[in-house]
Amino acid sequence: MAGQRRVLSWSAYRATDNGQVIGVLGSVMDVTERVRAVTALRQANARLDLLERAGSRVGTTLDIYRTAEELADLAVPELADRVPIDLCDSVLRGDDPPCAGPGAVRLRRVAVRDAVTSSTFAFAVGDLISVPLSNRAASAIWRGEPLLARNRAETRLNAYVPGGADALMARGVHTAMLVPLTARGATLGVATFCRAENPEPYDEDDLRLASDLAARAAVHIDNARLYTREHATAVTLQRSLLPRDIPLVPGL
């Protein structure tokens, strides 16, 4: 097919007659499908290994920030060169999602990882991000739909963070996946997987892998959210049972 990358194997042999070299025989073989099969097998094994490691490395604590960091650490650099993770601001307080208000989504950046340590992000950890629901990517994410951007144009189009598109282009990002963090039917936030140094664009298999990783992380994040809410409730109850004033005790 015209324009399709092919892999060729070329071999050359000496032709001799009574020890005298009289020429060269050459052969060329198209091994594209063989290489593709081997590459696909390696990629499948790598994906399974990544999922297996996610079971022991993501969700080791009941800390929301730490869980998001563990997901980003696992993804960079094997699956992505750059990963920012944003959660609903209400989730961090232990409240129920969704966080969509009248026309806007309030997100808090909880983790950032980049294979290039000197790289900059449009928002840092702890920053509050207000995203209008009129944004195409934000609207899809909060419906629980992952987005696959196969090239730079699609990546720029799907950047939901204000100023995020320019930061991605400056970083050299050419392909990205925006994956909602969904647990118990509710969207808690979004993880964005980006490639810059890795020249291969993301495909549907990569999107399924990222979605599986995000789903596992989202369950742990939601458990941490419930723990945060229950802990806050217990502390409030304990404080309400304490006397407002220290009573006078004879002899003290």
C-alpha cells in the first residue's frame, strides 16, 4: 500500500567457483507482518506487566494525593512522557462527586509527572482550575467518555485546561489520552497521558490500558474520599461531645 511503512530483510552471499569469488547473490524479503506480530506480542506482554504492577503500587494508602501520584509514577515513562492528574475539588474534601456547577467544573491539580524534570506545566500541584462545561473535552470526560488524540492537532483541540494547549505544544506533545477517573458511576477527575519523546501515537489498545489503570486508581481514590469524610465526621462528633468550658474542680 502506498505510503505504508514496510520492513525488509536483505541478505547477500558470495558466489564462488573452486574457491574463486565470481559474484554476489542478493535476496530481499518483506518481513513486515512478522515484525508486527513480534512487536504486538511484546506490547501485549508489557501491558499485562504494567497492569500487574498497578495492583501492588497504586492505592497503598488512604491518601488521595498519594494515590494520584502513584498512578502518575507508574505511567511515566513506560506509557507516557507526561501525566497531569486533576480531581474534583469536592472529592478532596470527602464530598460526593460530581463537581460540575452551573456551567463550570472546579478541579484541583493533585499530581504531575514528566520524563523531563525541567518541564513546566500550565498549573502546579494544588492549583484550582475552573473548566467551562462548554469545553468539548470537559463535557465528554464528565460523561465518562475517554478521548484519544492521535496527533498534535487533536491534542490541541482536546486540551481542557486554560493555557494547557500551549504548554503541551511547547513540550512537544504529539499524542494524548484524556481518561476519566470513574468509580461507582461517578467521575472523580481526569488523568491525561501524553507522549513527546516516544514517537509512536497512541492507539485503541493504549486507550484501553490507560482506562484500566485509571479505573483501578479511581476505586482507591474513592475509598480515600470516603475515609476522609468519615474521619472528618468522627472528629466533628468528638468535638461536639467535649464540654465548651473546663469545669471547676475542687483542689485543682
